Amino acid sequence: MRLKKDNSEQKLRGAYYTPLQLANAMVNLCASENIHTVLEPSCGDGVFLDSLRQLNLVEQIRTIDAVEIETDEAEKVQSNYRNYQNIHILNEDFFEFYSRMVDAQTQYDLILGNPPYIRYQYLTETQRELQSNILTSHGMKANKLINAWVAFLVACVQLLSENGRIAFVIPAEILQVAYAEDLRLFLSEHLAKITLITFEQLVFPDIEQEVLVFIGEKGSNEKGIRIIEMNDLSGFENFDRQQNGFQKMQHVKEKWTKYFTTAKEMDLIQTIRADRRFARFADYGLINVGITTGNNGYFSISEKTCNEYGLENVTLPLIGRSSHAHGIFFTNEDWEKNKASGKNARLINFPDIPIEDYPDRHKAYIALGEEAGENAGYKCSIRERWYIVPSVWVPDAFFLRRNNLYPKFVLNRCNAVSTDTMHRMKFNLGVNSEKILLSYYNSISFAFTEICGRSYGGGVLEILPGEMGNIMLPKLDDIDEGTCRSLLKRIDAIVREDDDIEKALDIVDREVLVDALGIDSEWCEKCRAIWKKMQRRRLGRG
């Protein structure tokens, strides 16, 4: 693809070449005696051709088409394979090649590759149009969030023969990101079997991109989907492609991270979702992102800055991050402790009055920000007055957006606000906030948190507001309020003093879910195992 020249050449081309060891493993897994036609849609340095040759498969294949847009690379590969009549190196844009092949009704038995990871903004207008056509013609949305690898994958699935196979190295974000929702549904509808091979170690040491090997197989009989976890590429040495482990494919847009659970575990998750003793977090109130200041470093201030510029009357108590939340309640004592330790524990909330009426020291702080260019950031620059933060309101509770060891749900006991490092919740009229707080700290809700959330490099679990809303909570309507407060006091003490959250989960599982609600203790044990398994996997990649 001819790309805009406003970034590094490698980044623009999305060119991160596949290690030969990985290419060999993919060829070994997917090439078989009935392979007559092969496509490599973005051949780069020709590593998949090298694998086919090393494994003595080139001569057995009738036609191998290898597409590469970069002329220098295409010429190198052409030179290496000039003596092979069945190998055709095509120096062109794959999207244009795809259009020709569709018109000619050309299909391939095997498609191998590592498609380029190119963001929408780095594509030319022609490529954007071609990519959009590929996606929309298959009933998918096309937008600026979609990376080129998505369109490559969709196009190549269409080019597969009736029983063809595809093996791609793609970003692991396919498992969970919102912009791949349509893709997940498309793949589940067009492939009979899907194997996803993940790695605990980075396959491409030069980039922080976590990848997986996607293997899709067409056919008349659906067998399902499976996830195979390997530590590194050496795991292929003992991998048997014939082994089962497939789960029934759910033809939905939901995240595929749920397939890290077993079929029996997934059955339990679905059972709990349908159980009337549970409700969704979203059923209890409004869940929203925290305050988007546009510049947390400027609007979140310490006591020293507050005193220097006389900002006390235009600030609100702030719970800024996980370290600010000492327990499951955020109290005045917690806030005072944060202030005393030098944390940025206040959020500036300038009033909507003429700036001429501001005190001189407030004007001085605003001028200081303008001198430092704090007003030039996008969110600040689009406001009528950059220093007035919108959508400031005091919530009933907070939920940590990004979690490490375990998630935190915290009741607001000091009229605090939060930045977008926390989600904020306003309970519906009549909801008992303490019962909702107690209902969260159990093994079942923690398992749903891991399933509903998304994990990234560094071992972080991120939960978005809609995902938080889908976490299941046990209904505690019949729990005595005095009992509830007594239990919360014990849990708060554990979080503050011990930080061994499993002690708190043990209490709620046993005394609330099992003894009071009559929930099967095996459900709690299995959900604890799901939470721990997914937590270990996430932290292991940190």
C-alpha cells in the first residue's frame, strides 16, 4: 500500500516480519496433501515461501500467489524464487489484487500471512475506500478505528475454497476490542473451526504488540472454537493439531476472551446470567466515565498548589487513582490522609461567571496554565472557556477503570469526584447503596469482571462503563441492613489492613451467597477458579 509519508517507514507499512520459527509452525499446522493453491497476501521478505520450501512443500502445490506492495521487497523475493514456475510474485496493493480475484472467482486452499498493522489515518483515500468496500460488502461497519489487518482477514476468508484454511498472525486485541465486534461475528458465521493460539511471551520482541495465531477452517460441519495457550514459540513442538478442545461457537459479537474458560465454566456463566437471584450492575443506576478534565495534571492539585493560589473554594475532594482508595469506603479521613501525604487530592471546578469576577490568584493560576500551553490540548481547546471543566457532579460510588491484582468498587462518603481514571455511579432512587457494595465483593462478580473486561500489556484489566454494567451481582434485598453493615465493616478492614482480597471474598461467598441466599457453594468455587485463572493469565503477561 502506498502510504502517507508522515511517520516512520516501518510504522506506515505496518511491516513487522514473521520469525521463521513461527512461519514454519504455521505451515506445519495448516499445509496438507490436498493443498493445490496458496496465497500469501502480504509476503514481505517471503518468510512463508521459505517455510514451504524448507518443508519440501513447494513442489507439491500447483499455484502459489504472493502479493507485496513494496517494490524492493517484491524484487528480492522474485529473485529468490525465479526458478519456480508455480510461484507468482505480484508487486501490487493487496486490496486491488483482491478485487480482481473476486471478479475472477479465484479461490485458494490455503492462505498464510502476517497482514500489515496499519491504522486508518495512514492509508490513502483510495485504500480507505477499498477497505470500506470490503467491510461493508460483508455487512460490517467501516470506521476510522479499524486497522488494515481487519480488512485483510475478511477479504482472505472470502477467497478461501470450500474446505480451505487460513493462518494469520494478528493482534490479540481481536479477542476483546469493540472495533472487532463485527469481525468476530463475521468469522464465526463463515468458518467451521477457529483455533486461536496465544503466547505469554512477546513473539515480536521489537514491538509491544501482543499477537496470536489465528487458524480458520471452512467446511460443512461446524466444530467450534478453541484457545490454545503457549508460553512461547517452543510450544508448537508438542502441539497436536488433531487434539480437540473445541467449544460450540456462539454466533455473537461478544468478546472471545470468554473462550479462555472451559465449556462447563461457560455453561455456569450462562446459567448465572439467567438466574433471577442475580441482576446486572447497570440495573441499579447510571454508570458513567469519570470527569474528563482534558488535563489531569493541571486540574488535579495538591494542598501546596491549593494554598499558593487560594483555590480551596473552587475545588472538590478528589479520588484520583487506586492508591487514593484505601478501603471500600472513601471517607473524609481518607481524603485528609491523601492531602497530608502530598497527593493531588483536589479537583479544580472554576465557576461559570465572568473571569473579571475571579480573584486575582485564580486568574494567576489560569495565566500560568496558558503560559505553559495547558490550554492547547484538544479537550481544553474546544471549550468556550478552557479552564471550566464540564460534567462535574458528585456520584454515589466509584469503580476503578484499570485494575491490577483485583478490582475496586468504592462508596463515596465525602462528596468526592473522580477523573476518568475512575467510573462514577449514581444509584437509582430507592437502591440501598451499602447492599450493592456488599453484593460486589464475591467470587461470582469478580469472575464476571474478568470476563466482561479487557486485558492489555502490563497485566492491566480495563473495564469500560458498558462492561461494568454487564457484571452480575447477587440480589441482597432480603439481607438485614445491620448484617450488611457488619459485613462491610469486616471487608473494609481487610482491604485497608491486609489487602488479601480473597479473605473478603471468602466471607461474602460463605455468609451471604451460600448461607443467606442458598446459592450452591460449588458455583462460588468454580467462579473463584475462573477469576484466578484469568487473573493469572493477565498478570503473567505483565
